[in-house]
Amino acid sequence: MAALGKARFLLQHKCSVYKLSGCRYFSVQSVRHSESKSPVGFIGLGNMGGPMAKNLIKNGYSVTVFDVSEQSKEDLRKAGANVVSSPAAVASEVDTIVTMLPSNPHVIEVYTGKSGILSTVKPGSLLIDSSTIDPMVSIDMAEQCSKKNATFMDAPVSGGVLAAASGALTFMVGGPASEFPAAKIILENMGKNVIHCGGVGTGEAAKVCNNMMLAISMIGASETMNMGIKLGLEPKVLKDVLCTSSARCWSLDTYNPVPGVLEGVPSSKDYQGGFATELMDLGLAQNVATTLKSPTPLGSLAHQIYRVMCNKGYARKDFSSAYMFLQDEKEEK
Amino acid sequence: MAALGKARFLLQHKCSVYKLSGCRYFSVQSVRHSESKSPVGFIGLGNMGGPMAKNLIKNGYSVTVFDVSEQSKEDLRKAGANVVSSPAAVASEVDTIVTMLPSNPHVIEVYTGKSGILSTVKPGSLLIDSSTIDPMVSIDMAEQCSKKNATFMDAPVSGGVLAAASGALTFMVGGPASEFPAAKIILENMGKNVIHCGGVGTGEAAKVCNNMMLAISMIGASETMNMGIKLGLEPKVLKDVLCTSSARCWSLDTYNPVPGVLEGVPSSKDYQGGFATELMDLGLAQNVATTLKSPTPLGSLAHQIYRVMCNKGYARKDFSSAYMFLQDEKEEK
Amino acid sequence: MAALGKARFLLQHKCSVYKLSGCRYFSVQSVRHSESKSPVGFIGLGNMGGPMAKNLIKNGYSVTVFDVSEQSKEDLRKAGANVVSSPAAVASEVDTIVTMLPSNPHVIEVYTGKSGILSTVKPGSLLIDSSTIDPMVSIDMAEQCSKKNATFMDAPVSGGVLAAASGALTFMVGGPASEFPAAKIILENMGKNVIHCGGVGTGEAAKVCNNMMLAISMIGASETMNMGIKLGLEPKVLKDVLCTSSARCWSLDTYNPVPGVLEGVPSSKDYQGGFATELMDLGLAQNVATTLKSPTPLGSLAHQIYRVMCNKGYARKDFSSAYMFLQDEKEEK
Amino acid sequence: MAALGKARFLLQHKCSVYKLSGCRYFSVQSVRHSESKSPVGFIGLGNMGGPMAKNLIKNGYSVTVFDVSEQSKEDLRKAGANVVSSPAAVASEVDTIVTMLPSNPHVIEVYTGKSGILSTVKPGSLLIDSSTIDPMVSIDMAEQCSKKNATFMDAPVSGGVLAAASGALTFMVGGPASEFPAAKIILENMGKNVIHCGGVGTGEAAKVCNNMMLAISMIGASETMNMGIKLGLEPKVLKDVLCTSSARCWSLDTYNPVPGVLEGVPSSKDYQGGFATELMDLGLAQNVATTLKSPTPLGSLAHQIYRVMCNKGYARKDFSSAYMFLQDEKEEK
């Protein structure tokens, strides 16, 4: 795990590492299977990774999987996957691997741990990490993979559990342009948009940016709808006016936080079944902004509001419950 | 000045006045000219009102105008308008009047002043105010017009000087549903969207909501683009990724604050020619929110940021210069 | 209601009224009783006003009182006061009156209403308003009193119910320097500090400033103590370190928000018995700041946090319950 | 540097490490010189460390020093210090060492680098770090020192360059109670307050808390004074009123940000000679708060405001220039 600290140290002292990262991996030789539908490894079979791996199987891939949960492995076995006992075991069998893990330390462990991918990885392998993590960790992982002559790409997703199941995810991919086509062939089996954002780390960077902006616009939409309704506007009328005007945003037109304004969205289902407030990890964005000394006044405040919401019982509710949080509840504590 | 307190008192104790306002004016008898293209009055011929009045003339209306500026009046005279010497003079000649004024006190003066509209207004007149003002003042004006058997509607606009010139404004209209069709006929000559928002005051309410949300999303977009670029993302790529994802908003896809990302927008023209920061009047939203005790954490912070920007030399720049404000300038004070 | 706009218009265009106000009343002739212990009127006998009036009686004054509550009047009658039926009745009997009322409209009504003070006020009277209200309303009241040849002074208090009872209030007084000694003689019977802040309105201005700063430091103290305790610091040790360093403030050393750190304060009594969150009226400060275009980023955010706290069940708790609000409660909504 | 990552990992997964840290080092055997005035090492001879080391010399200590700057070393040599070539060389000569370094990576390098302290440290040594760093790094350093049978204590300071020169610093000390007396004997030569805060890391924790609260109160004081002055209050009167009331704080009564209110403070010297805005490192507090998931809404906003100030030319000015930042400058960008 030493490299994590090193990445941070480097970052503080030579932040330009980001700008350089785009061109560092072009020399990695690709010796992977080039015929289509070559076997793929998948590590991390949770709410997101499970359905993603199944989509690969549905699309005709032979998939070798690992997870720490017995149930998750059993579930994939039934779906036709080849289950093995460690990340190292996956890497010794296949040369294209997708990882989908909860956070920084899990990624570091799966790649650089004792029975991690890098302990057995084949030269020329393509390693695609779809976890949402710190871009600095992605850059660090890429460096370590590079030493083993393997290519690491970060490819976090936009879209939740339903999009994972239906293969409708958007992938934001960072890594060498020369390797992007190979990554895209795999990722297209699990998503409908696969976007190359630049050098390694830029996929995570784009994800971090998206999440911060999303949090700002969702809380902003909640404040605005709440105030407008208190001013006597009918909620649907207010939504329509705002969405034909300069206030238009995804949080208003596609995921409106006011119950009953849109059908099928979490706000119309008691804020269930969406993207939980506790997963709205703006800590990543704040760490990045602090390290880069980049001012993010609204992003920081949004982070704080979601932090308080987690403390006040909204952790498991959809993040559009910011609207509910702003309501007057009146009951005495 | 006792009435000041009274207005506030009423507001604090019977805020439901808003909710009721929709139905108070249905009994006003409409005795206006019903044939099309009846003469129209226009008061307030500035950057917005001037082009709007001209569009009425272009569309075949006979227009009687007033403004305090001699030059504005002369300009309209050349365009074919009938220029008179006071709001009262306008109201004594025509029974349909549009007003477009800078702020609360101007509206109050034009309607209730010594030579104001209400001093000569004909029973049954339709008075449409397109100024951006406090919804509470609109409600008050409507009450006073009602005593003269005239109908007041608030119809603030979205879209700037260019939209005013090209007749592409959006009107957000508050007032009795029974009078909306008559107002719409007039307003369609100056805009392409005319939306009925509800009872009197709701047009202004929608405008206030739109402006608050716009300010939040513009500053949010500025923070996000700034951080992403510092993280090594190419600006246009970042814009594209965000706009195909849940961060999508008008401030990113139509009016992006980063120079060079979109053509023709103020950010690509040194933040000139758009909507000045000093006109981003979030004070209206904050006054309303404070009165209603409606929490608006991000809206309040956006208000404060634009306040500081006005103090620091950005008052005349386009409001997307929030991006520039967040930049590192380094020079010592 | 036209005057509403007029007041706002005046304010926006001649804000210097504040600066001028100090010198406008020097010419008022003082013809009041000059012997000590002349009779005093007291209007507004609530939690604060009741004990204040009683202190005047205890100190040997003959006190004539009015309140809308029968019980409050009865309570004062037992304490020895002369109870009359209206503000006008008070003003017709005595020429020195103290008012202690809940908010702007109450003050306006008591002074300028049909049976208000000004309907019967004697020339040369001294009218001292200890209510916490908008400084603009104070200035307006002073103008109206001036027309009746009476002097109005604003004298809001710092210190709560206990300080009112024990005569330990601080009075922040605005009004003509020439009248300050007369006001001070009266106020010293109810408080231990009587400070002349400047012209009329400056007492309220100082109060508004104090409340904003207090809210900022209380929430700041709550955040800081909470973070420090989570970092492993013992609460009392943390308090001691902070109070011997540059973080020192009243909210930490005198009214610490963490239960058990100080004895006798509301935080150590389940946040009961102090100054209720719902009375923490930062709306006054925000209205003033918005009118003056004075940036108050932390003040605005503190306002918003107390607004949300009121909505979430903390309205009746002491305002130091901000500490409790920031805690992790975990239970699901 | 691996342990840094480990500390963070642990922190995220078992935050109770903090609570435990107080008792982990009691078993370390102390075999240091116990006679007074035993030789002391000092590493880091900058604006703070230089004067501190000189105070040890003045008080009769034999001091062995190291710094990367030749000039700093030469300066101390003239003052009577024994200059050596590396941290390792210091540790091989003396068993009591004080370190005063700029930030996390410097501390990590000086302790755990190739020619770092731990490469030669004697068993039983007392290592006191007065740098302002992340408490997690302190805990990690303590663990590594423990493996060498040495005691690490964190002892960051409050008070700036002048206090360092005059020996008037306050030390906030974290580490085993059994070792505190030995540390105190050394530190008392450089400061007038030496406070034991608890287990290792709690000194840094207290410092982080103090800085966050200080930033909040300084910006709050700046907002409040600015608004009050705009409301017509004379600055010194306003300061006096606030300081006798519940708004009282160090930023108002000792370090007032308004020029001319207090003599001798930076605000009265064009914001020169104090504590530079760029050194107001609230990033530490924000990283800690994010890791602990502790809400700090005002602390975060204060961080953002100082971030923007650094970008806008206030980096080298005293941190009380927040008052100046809020002023209306009007000149066009």
C-alpha cells in the first residue's frame, strides 16, 4: 500500500503528474487475444458488478469471477461463470479483467495485495477498473501495472443498479488512447455510452466532477421547488417552467425531487430504490479539491448537507430526499 | 409608513394570500376591445422594453408609449409609436398596457404615483407587468388595480436583450385564468413561450425560482469545470461527458462558463454582452425565502458569491464570469 | 400598501439616512419631569418585559402598564403597577415610556395604531423601545415621534430571561446623545450595562450584528467541539485548550454547547431554559445585509442552518443545540 | 511511507484507533538522561524553528541541529549550535529531539526516510514533533517510533513568529501521560503554556480544531464589523459593544480585522506582519472532517473563502484581511 502515500506525496509536489499521465502508457505492447469474445475476468460482484458480469455472459463471453461473498459467487456460478478463489487466480487465467469495488483500499488490495492481480498478471493484460475511487489511486495503480507490462484503465460508471442490469451504463474511461478501442469492445457489453476522457485518472476525474455537480443541482433543485411551492406554484407547472428556461437540469427534468411531479422516480416512491444518500460520496471531490487548492464553495456546502442528512436518518433514502430534508416537520425533538 | 409594517405583518400571518390570489379576480368584467390588434400601451422602453414595444409595432399594433428617457421615447417615435407624457396619459388612451420597469419602486410609482396608470385607468383594462419584482408587490398592485375594476397580471420574462429583439422571450404569467387568453394574444407578439403559472404573483415567483436555480447551477458549473480542468481533463471533453450524464444543465450545455468551450456565448467573448453579474438579483429570492422561512442554503451562498463578485470588479461582466472569479490570479493585492 | 414600496425605495436610494440619523433630534425640547423617580410607562409585559417592569417597581418607580394579555396585566397589578387599557392610555398619563414587543408590526401598531402611543403622546416625551426589530423601522418610528415633538430611542437588550429578572441586561441604545442620560437613568434600573451606540437605529444595528456573530460562533463552536471529540479529545480538555488560544469565544467559554462541559448552561440541561432556536432571528440580519449589499457568507449560512433546525424539531430547544443537530443519529426516517 | 496509507485505511475502518492511542505507549521504558539540561536535537530551523532552537540555547541547552537550508544552519551555528549533516546524524548524537517542519511529507521523510531519525534513533529516545500536520500521520509516526522503542509526541504550537522569538508559544501536546513531564521540561524553554491534550495525535487534533474555529470567527468578525459599519456604527463603538456581549471572541477583542480599531495588530498595519492567509491551512481540518464524516458547514465555507482569497491576491496578507476581501472595491476587472 506504500504507493498510495507516494502518489499523494507526488501529487502535493508535482501536480503536473496528472497532465503527463495521458502519454505514459503508449509503449505498453498489446499481446492480448485479438479475436472477439476472448475470456474476461470480473472481480467484485456486488449490486453493480454482479449484473455487469452477467451481461458479459449474456453477450457470449466466457467469464472468470471472484468476490469475497460466497453468495455473490454462487449467484454468478448459476449464471454460467467460472468461479475462482482469488484475484490472483483470475489474473493467472485471463488477460482482460474488469474490477468493480467499493473504495480505495479495496482496489489497492485487489491489485497489489498478497493474492492480488499483480502477483500473477500476464504481460500485456488489460485491467479495467470501474470502481469509483480517487483519481490519484488510479494513477498509482497504473504505475504499478505498468511495471508488470500490463495496462490499467479507470472506467467508472454513471447510472445505477437498474442501468447496470439493463446494460445502459455510461463509462468514463481514462487511459492510453491506443488501448481505448480494446477496452471499449468489452465495456460496450455493459453500457451504451463509452467515453474516452483522456489519460489514466481522467475517467475518475470526470466521475468526481459529475457527482459534485449532480449534488449541487439536486440540492439546488430541492431548494427551488420547495420555495416555489411555498410561493403558491403548482409543482408540475413549476417544473415545466423551470425546464423550459435557464434553470433546466437533469435533477429537475429527469429525476425531480418532489413526490408526484415525475412518475417512476424515487421521489414518487417514498425515496426508495434509487441512489442512496450515503453513497453520494462527495468526500472524494472534496479531497481532490483540497489537494489541488481548487475552490468549490457550493460543492463543499453540498457535501456538508449530505453529511448532515446521513446523520439525520436519510442515509438509506435516495439522494433526492434533500427535498424532504428541507421540509418543515415541526415535531419536537 | 405604517403600511410597511402592515404588509409585513400580513405576509407573516396570512401567507396563504398567495394561494388565494389565483381566484380573486375572476369577477372583473372584461369590456376591452375584443377585435384583434387593438391599440396597446407600453411603459418602460429600456434595453428590454424598447425592442419589445417595437415588436408589437412590427406585428401591426398601434402602440402608445412612455418613458422617462427622452432618447428612448424618440427612438420609439421613429419606430412608429405614439409618444405621450406620462403613464396616466397612456392609460387614458388605451385599455391594454404592458409595463417593463427596473424594480419594485418604479413599478409602484408607475402604477400608483400621482400621474400613474391608476389615476386614469379605464374600467376593464388589462395591465401586464413584465418587470422582475417581488411577488408581494405584484399582489399588492393587483389589489389596487382591482379597486379600479382593472386586471393586473405579472408576466416577467426569461431571455435577455437578444431574445427581446428577436421576439424569442419566455413569459411567465401570473393572474386570473379567465384573463390569460387576452394577455397571451399580446405577449405572443414578443415571445415564443407564454406560460400561465397560476394566480397573480406566480409569474414573479417562477422567475425568482428560475434565477435562484440558475445562479446555483452557473456557480456549480464553474466550480466543476475548474476542478476538472485542474485534474487534467480537456475542457470540451469534460463538457461533453457532463452533458451526457446526470450533471447536465443549461449552464453547462448552452452557456458554458469556460472560454472556448462553446462559440458565441459570453465566456468566449471575455464575458461581455450577456447578463451582467450586478443584475443577477438574488436579493429578491433571499427576501422571499426569509419571509417564507424556506431554507435555501445553496441559494443563499450563491447570493453571497455574486455579492462578493460585484464588490471585486465583476459587476459588469456576464454572470458566467463566476468561473473567472474562482481562478488563481496570484498577483499580490 | 403603496407605502411599502416607498419605504423600500427610500432605503435603496438614501441609505445614508442611517448616518444622518444621529443628529436629527437634538432640537427636541425636553420638558419631562426632571426629578428622579418620575412615573414610567411600560408596554409589553411578556417573558422579558414583565420582569423588567417589575424591576422598575422594585426600584421605587410608579409604573403604568399595558399588555394584550389579561394574565400579564394581572401579574403586574399584583406587583404594584397601575394597569390601563391601551398604549394611548399609557401615553396620556406618563411622559417616559418603555416598550418591549415581539417584532416589527407590533411596534408599529403600538406606536402608530389607532389607540397607539402617538395618538396621545405629550410633547417632550421620551419613548424607549427595547424590542428587537429592523433598524429601519426604528428610524421610521423616530421620524413619526419627532413630528409629535417626542424623542424615540431604540434600546434592544442582550441577555435573556434570567438577566431580565436579575436586572443584569445590557442595553444597546441608539438615539440623540442629548437624550441618552435621561434614558440611561431609567434603563439602569433594569440592566447593568447601558451603552450609547450612536444615532437612532444604531442600537438595533448593534443587536443585529451581535446576533449574527453569535450564531456564527455558536455553530462554529459546535462543529469544532464535535470534530475534536471525534478525534479523541476529552471535551473539557478541548474546551480549555481552545479557550486559552485564538479560538476563544463566548460560545466556548461561557455557553459551551457540549453537555457536561459547563455547569448550569442549557447544553447541560437537555438544551432547555435558554434562548430558543426559533427566536434566533437571523432574518433581520439577512434583510439588512441584502438591502445594504453587504456580503455575509457565514452569517447567511448560519441563518440557513438555524432555519433547517427549526424545521427539524429544534425550534424550542436552546440555540446551542446546533451541537446536537450535527450529531450522528443514525435512525432511519 | 506505507504506514501512512495503513493509518488511513485503519481510520476508515476502525476509527476507534484514536481513542485507543492514548494508552499504547505507556510501556515504553524511559532510559534517557534524567539530569536537567541534557543535550537536545532540533530539526527544521525556519521562521519558527530557528528562534525556538535559539531559545533552547539561551536557556543553557547544548543543541544539535539540522536543516536543508545552508543559511539556516549557518545562522544557528553562530548562535552556538552544533550543526550536523542529516536527521540521522542528530539522532545518533542525542536522545531528545524536537522537529518543526512544514507539512506531512517532510515529517514522514525526516522520521522514516533513508537518513531519517529512525535509521539511527537510540532506544528510549523522546521525539517531539511541533509541526502542524495531520493527526493520522502523527499516529503513524508514533507507531513506527514505538517499534524502535522510542516515544513520539505531537506538540504543535499556537502563536506566530513573534511568540516563537519571545518564548511565548503555547504547545498542545499529544502522547503518553508518563512521558509528558519530560516533554514539558524541554518545551517550557520555548513557550509559556504547555498543555497535555491526551494520547498521541490529540495535540494535532486540538491545533486543527483551533485553526478551524479561528478561521470561522475571523471571517464572522469581518462580516459583522463590515455590516455594522455600513449600518452607521462607529467601528470602535461596535467593537466595544460586541466584546461586552455574547459575540465576544479573540478575533474581535484581540486581533480585530478593521484597520484602526486596535493598535499594533496586522489590520492596523496594512495587514502585514501577522499570519499569512496562505498559511491558514484549513485543508487539514477538512481532510480530517471528511475522513471522520464529521459535518463542518461553517468550517468548510471558511476554508473555501480563504481558498478564493489566496487566488485573488491575499495569500501573503494577514488572515484578518478577510475584512478587506469583503469590501466593495468597485474597480472593473
